[in-house]
Amino acid sequence: MLRIAVPNKGMLSEPSWNLLDEAGYALRTNARQLVVEDPDNGIELFYLRPLDIAVYVGRGTVDVGITGRDLLLNSGTQAIETMPLGFGASTFRFAAPADSAIRQLSDIQGKRVASSYDKLVGDYLTERGIDAEIIHLDGAVESSVHLGVADLIADVVSTGTTLRNAGLHIFGDPILRSEAIMIRSPRLAEDNADLARLMRRLQGVLTAHRYVLMDFDIPVGKVSQAVAITPGFESPTISPLHDSQWSAVRVMVPKKQVNKLMDDLYEIGARAIIVTALQASRM
């Protein structure tokens, strides 16, 4: 039975549960339930603190986990990133007081850097030959400079508004671009059959989130133009209609491009253009 760890709380929790639910796995029925067995699908789910998941997967008996790339790198374990999941995106940046002389990476030399991700930040600076003191703080670190704990911070940045309100400016390249990922234990073989099945299911749901099914009718003489606009994965399905001058086309297209593609198809003569949502897929 494959043991899978998912976030119990936090930003990654609900998307992770939704992903597993749409992939056909049984989830817990109440918030106090921390372990769920799903013998029909051969898995056992463990609801754990997001900060701990990489540790359980890298050092314990949990086979697979869903966590953030930032949390994996900060854990110091040997858990292996196996699959990006496309949600929970975040960017880590350095920020210093707006009126300070800290403007580039080399200026961090000898300074105090406050962060909740001390290993991640420490490794980043060491790899670049910069010696700095990393001050570990749990939670928000914006006040650390004002309160005299640090000279600058390294933290998650979205719009940068929170940092600017704290009198800080962002500088340098991003330390890391993170997102939700699936990780596996170093003891679990890369070609494990249960792992491969889990990945196919999750990838099928992720593909269904990004694509829709488009059907349309097109004059036979315009089929090549239509296929050039909507090539699909391998190739669209082309079927003859009762009127021999028309063909029916079925193809998967990126959800974000739907309206533009419909406009382009209509302009070359496509009609009866219909879009259908996907629930799951196997590609």
C-alpha cells in the first residue's frame, strides 16, 4: 500500500485534497481524521503539517508527499522532487530597508538575514560565496529589521506591497520560484508501479484543468487551416458529415486560449463551435 502525505492545513491543503479527490482517491470525512485508508486504490493518506511532509518522506516510512519546492529544499532531506503540480506558486526574494546601502547580492556579505527558510537561504548564499548570518524566525519576518534583529530579510514575495509598507525594497534575482510538487522517498524506485499509477491519475486531472474539448464543423476545403489553428495533442479527430462538403472536428485545446481559437476558427468558416469541460484524462 502506497503511503501518501498531504498538507493538513495551509495554502497547499485544499488544492491538494481537490486534486486527489478528482483523481478518485478517498479523503477524510472530518477535520480530526489524520489517517485515511483507501484499500480499493491501494493507498494510505496521512494528513501532516506542511513543514514536516518532506521530512517524513525523506527520512520516514512515507512513500510520497505533496508539499512546496521551498519546503523540500529547506528540509535538508533526501526526498526527491517527482512532479510539479502547477499551484501554490511563490517567489522568494531578498529585501532590505529602502534607505540602506544594500542594493545587490554582494552587499549581503557579513550581514544578518532574517528568514523562515534558513537552510534554503543559507545554501543559496554559500553557493555564491557570500558569508552571512542567517537568523531563523517563524512566521512573518518584515518587522525583524525595524526591531534590530536583522539587517535584511529573505521571504516570499507576491506583489511586494507588504514589504514596501514595512519600508523595505526588493533587490537581486529571485532566490527561488516555488510551487506545489509531488515528492517521493529515496527508497521508492522511480519505476514503482503504484507510483506510476498515481502520477498518471494526477497528471490526468491536471491536464483536464488546463484543457477543454472543442467540437466544430468546418468546410472540407478548410480542414487543413483548422488543423493548423487547433493541432491538438497527437492529431484532431476528423469525421465526415452527412453533407459531404463538411467535416466535424474534435480536438483538445488550452482552456486559456478558447475564445481566441473560436474567433480564429469562425473567421475561416467553422460553425457550430462547442466547448466541453474535461473532468479527467489519460494522455
